[in-house]
Amino acid sequence: MSITMENTSNNIMALSDSAKTNIRIEPDKELVSAVKEAIGSNIYNMDNNKLGIGMSIGEIPSKGTSKFTLSYTLGAKQKNNELSLLPTEEKLKKLQANALKGTLIISQDDKDIAKFRLDSSQ
């Protein structure tokens, strides 16, 4: 998932320290249900996510925009000893239909600083 954020202030928003900044999705129950059906577990639970997550963050210039990327591993394309195979196309479509049923949360120093509904244009 890539998100473009706009900084309307006169100050740079520095989110580049990954040790202090975190981006996560807080899924609605429909999304959790779709993920559990497709993957077999809740990939949004960081304590139990065995598949992996990736995050690309940076800073947003004054009066500018920046792109942030958050990715979750859903499985492997080919059989291997590390990851289970990707879900079926049907399960992936159901997951995609529910993918925006949640809230994107940005935290700095373990404090939530912004929340955005994924299914909203706001």
C-alpha cells in the first residue's frame, strides 16, 4: 500500500527515524476476518506476524508531498521451506475487497500522531 501525504504547514515533517516512527494498520473486523480466511492468521498482529512487513518512510517538505509505503507479505509464489504459498485467487479477491476497511495510524515515540480511515478520501 502506498500513501501520498501532503504537508500544509510551513515546517518539515520528519518521519525518517524508523526507530521512533511507526506506520501500522488497525483493521476493522471485516478485514481481520478476510485476512484470517485468506492467510490463516491476522497479519496485522505484529506479535504473531510470521510472514513479514515492510515500511518505507521519509520526510514531508513544507507545503509538499511525500509517498509512504507499507507492505505485508502474504505468502510465496513457489513452494519453499520458509513461507506458505499465496492464497488462492478467490481468497485474494475477497481480501482485496476488504483491504481498505481499517485505519492507518502513524506513531512517533510510541504516541499516535495521526489516524486516517483507509476507506475515506479525507
